[in-house]
Amino acid sequence: MSDSSSNRIVCLDLDGVVRLLCDPDTRSYPRDRLKTADQCYSYFDQGCVWQLNRLLHATDARFVIISTQRQLHDWAVLLDAFQHSGIDLDHLHPDANVPWTGTRSRDIEEWMTAHPEVQDWCVIDDELRHYEGWKYLDKVLVPNSRYGLQASTEDKAVRMLLRQPPLREYGQDIPDDTL
């Protein structure tokens, strides 16, 4: 990774982003399998992990964890689950376990204050309720918790982190100068 990797950060929720909140086969919520060490590899959706790794490699970004899972499990258990699921730990920021304050937006702001080297960042979280009224709401990308991180959210994150203009959304007018 280049020196610019510390300048780009993905603040990552886990549930609903890389861990689907609805099993597509049973249409029920999955049980928490992190407590069983031999099943860590199955905790995260492999398609979502692939999208995350692709995002991190495309932007040379690092990621930090903002999920409530950091309150439910020891950090070592989470790291083991990341490793077994194939999440690229080379992109894990050295200070990735964002301190818990009880409010995700405050957690992120305090972490960013402690890391002034960060220039470009985004939040990927399936729960917008954690950011209502937040001054950085435009940095929050919200995937559908049943499908997790998909190509459309990945593309928005890549464009945000690389300071590229967003793609035209469905229903938007095409500017006259592009015709």
C-alpha cells in the first residue's frame, strides 16, 4: 500500500454490510456464529467480502470498524473472523477499533479528530438512523441490509474516496453539454 492509504478511510459497519441480516434461503435473521470459533469463516457473506476487498484495492484505502460488534466481541475474535472470511487485513487501519461512545457519528468524529491525516473518507452503514441530522450525512452510504455491500454502493464509495464525480442517477436529466 502507498502512503496515500492512510489518507483514505472507509468507516465500516458489519451487520447489513458484510454480514447479511436476512438469510436468503430461510428468510430469517442469522444467529450469531462468531461465538463458535470453527464457524468464523461463515459469519460474513463472501460476495460482500469480495466487494469490500475490491473497493479497498481500487482506492488503496484502509478501513476502521464502527459496528456495534466491537461491543459484543473481543477485538481478537473479530480479527479472526475477518481473516477467516477473507477480508484483506492489509487494509485494516492500525487504529481500526474505533472507540465506543454510544453514538456512531460521534465515534467517527472523535476518531477523525485523532487522525488529521485522513483526507477522503466515507461511511458504509445500513442504518441511517445513526446519522440523522449529522453534518457529514453526505459521507454515509447505505446498502440494503438484506443484500449487503453491492456494486452500486461500492462504486459510490470508490468515486467518493477518489474524488470523482458521481455517476448519473436514474431519472436525472443529462446535461446539454454532454449531448
